[in-house]
Amino acid sequence: MTEGRLQQILTRFPEQKVLIVGDFFLDHYLIIDRALSETSLETGLEAYQVVEIRNSPGAGGTVANNLRALEVQTYALTVIGQDGLGHDLLHELRVRGVNVDGVLQHPTRFTPTYTKPMVRERDGTVHEINRLDIKNRTLLEPEWEERLLSLLRDMVPEMDGVIVADQVEERNCGVVTDRVREEVCRLARQYPQKVFFADSRARVGEYHSLFIKPNQREAMRVFQPDWEGTCTIEQAREVGVKLSKRTGKPVFLTVGEQGVLVIDGENVTHVPAVPVKGEIDIVGAGDSTSAGTVSALCSGANLVEAAQVGQLVASITVQQIGTTGVATREQVLRRLHEATQWGWA
């Protein structure tokens, strides 16, 4: 891709409207200063002292962060709790300019939250300790499904793209229930000119008529549910072709540090990852890939160009340590210039 072509694609980003439907989490960071630790009088255990609290939208919210950094008009459709964590999540989405008219607040469900304690040791080093997860483990009630589906049908006609963030592995306990998934697939058939794109941890094989973005493990498990191990590029190619035939649409199959395979029926193109230097943090890399890829598809990029944009965005976010990073359009353009000098195709 030339810099001129990338500039042409990036210029169209602010014109695009993208809806994220699915699971939005709050990433709740607690920065702990070990030098200030006290001993609990009640238990005798070390009592960590929190000196900073940082919140960020996670899961589907990470995709939203990346879309907004790229200046794409972003809309959220989800269900969260009517609680303090939900208030914090809504605040963070609004601050980033995400439209939250489609965020429903449920009176008895949790706002899904990943609490991430980050310990600053006496020597200044920082590391994350055990994460605390808050998730819903009960079924989403039919009346709330109906509210979601009604909003989904109303919002899709106004959008250029729809991203499904299917994060919760417990079936029908998250936002993307079986009914919601089937309706998304139906709408993808009804609006073939729009970009529909799904990222699913546990059920990527249940989508059809839209783009999917599995990683190697997710792809292999569609056909071998108990699969474990290391997937070769050739295995990834074979399973990707099977998935593309099954969904009836191209597949973006991520292969870790090797990049992504763009699979359209029998045609497979390998888009390598952009080489980066120094320490990396891969948390959120898949979500940044999704944001870049979908933004490019909505802006007229072909499949390979869209995958290249996704890899450029991810190469920037993985260099942001200890947080789920984002990339701006200006950074993406600069990264292409750098990557070209490094020999990236």
C-alpha cells in the first residue's frame, strides 16, 4: 500500500458510522504503591494502598476507544448494570465521544468489570497481580433481548458498519445471546452493502453472512471443540478456507506475531504483522485490529488493504505498555512510512 492510498482511506474515516453491539466491560485499574503498604490490624496481612484509579472501556469498549481515536463516529448497543461501575463506564464512553443512546441499564445485573491491580514496587517496577472479574452468570431475560433487538433494527439502517463484540463465554449470559446473534446475521443478509463484522471468543462458528475475525485457537475449535496446541500457518489456511465457505463471507484469521490471513473462499493472502521494536503489550491488539480493519472496509478499502490498516493500527497499540492502547490516523500514516523503510509489504 502506498502512503497516498492510505491517506485516501484514512481521510474517509470521520464520515463513517459504526455500531458496536455486544459486551462492554469496564477496565478498572488500581495503582498500588508498595512503599506505602500498611499491616492490617484485623488480619495481620499487608494492606495495599491505592494511590491512583484509572478507568477505561473494555471488551467492546476497547473497540470503541480505537474507533474514536481514528475519528470514526461510534455508537454503542449493550446492556450494563444500574450501578456505580455502570456510571463510570458511561462516563468514560461519553468522554471519548461514543454515542451511548443504545446503552441499556439493567436494575439487577452487574456492569461487567475487569479490576486490574497494578503494583508499583519499592524499586519503581510495576506489575499486574491477580485480576478481579465481575461478570453476569445468569441468562439475559427475553424482555431485555427484545429491547436490544428493537434498538438494533432501528440503528442498523443509519450505520456504515456493525461490529459484534461477543465476549462472554457463558451462553446467553452476555449481550450477544442466540437470538441477538441470529438477528445480526439476518440483518447482514438484509443489508449486504454494509460492513458486518464479528469477533467471538467462544462461538465464532455460529456466525454466517458476515465477516468474522477469529484467532487460530478460535478457528480450530469451530471444527475441533477440544483442540489445544500450536497451529501452523498451513493449518490456519485450511481451517480459514473451511470457515469462509461456511460463513459465505471472507475471513480475517489472525495468526499472532505473523499477522493475519485474508481468506475469501479458496483465495488466501497472508498480510504480515508490522515489525515493531522494544517491549510490547498485546492486550487489546485484536480489538485494535478490528477497529482499523472495519474502518478501512467502510471507507472503500479492499480486503487486503483493510487487513493492512488493521495491522498498522495494532502495531502502534501493542507498544503502549500496561494499558489498552489506541492509534490516531496521523500515527497510522507515520507507521506506514516507517514500516516501508523496514521492508514491510
